[in-house]
Amino acid sequence: MRVCRLKVLACAAVLMSLAAPALAQRAVEGDLQQQMTPSEFKAAGLDKLSPAELAALNGWLQGKVAAVTADVREQTREQAREEGRQEVIGKNRGFWDFGSKEPIVSTLQGDFRGFGKGQRYILANQQEWEQSDDVSRSGFRKSNPAVSITPGLMGVWYMEIDGVNTRAKVRRVK
């Protein structure tokens, strides 16, 4: 539910940022004489310009608006690309190495009753991990404990449970 809301907000932000340049460009389409009231045109001193000077000013202004619009569009595209890249990295951490040594921090859903080979652990962030080594530790019962999964060498990941002095080698399965 939370991920869906984030996606909707991200899409809305991208659409609004794409619409803003179009609205700005639309606001200055045509020449200044059409965009301004006669009193605004006269107050700006534009009535003193020759038709050639007014055409040159209009051309310059349209060029500036087009350049700003293009810059805003490119910035928006780059921002959307980066947000998409970060989303892919976040969703797929644990399956592939993205070069980050930061641990995945979450909470374990349900009760933790100890480590055991082949045991599966579902995190609050919806990731599912399976223990791949023989580390065994029982006699624990913790509800929704904090968990930290840290990358090691050669694509190995280690899970640590808050308050448990043992870590287990795990692999992401979902």
C-alpha cells in the first residue's frame, strides 16, 4: 500500500514538472503586444519600438523561453531516471550487488525463534531471505525484532538479529 502511494506521488510529481514548462511556454506564445494589455505595453515603453525591433525582442524572448523549457524538461527526465534507478536498486538489493556496503535494515515479521539452516525470514519491507549456512541458535523468542542484513564478499549476505550475538549467512529468495 505504501509503495503504491509512493509510485502515485512520484508519477504526479513528474507529470506536474513536465506540465510547468508547457504552461510557461503557452503563457508567452505569440508576440508581446498580444500577451499584454495596451496599458501594460505602453507602460513598458514597448510602443516606442519599431516593428523590426519589436519582432527582434519577441524572437529573443521566445528563444529564452524555449531554452528554459528544454532545460527544465532535461532536468525532469534526469530526476525521473535517477528515481527509477534508485527504486530498482532498492527493490533488488540482495539479489545483485550494486556496490553499496550499507546494510538492509528492517524488522522481522512475526516471531524469531532462532537460526537454522533452510529457515526463511520475511522482513517488514517484504523481502524474504533463507539461511544458507549451518549456524544454529535456538532458545530465543522475539517478536518483530530489528534485523540488519549486511553484504559480505563474493555476494554473501549476513543477517544479524537485534539482541542475538550470532549472525547467519543468508540469501535473498524473494
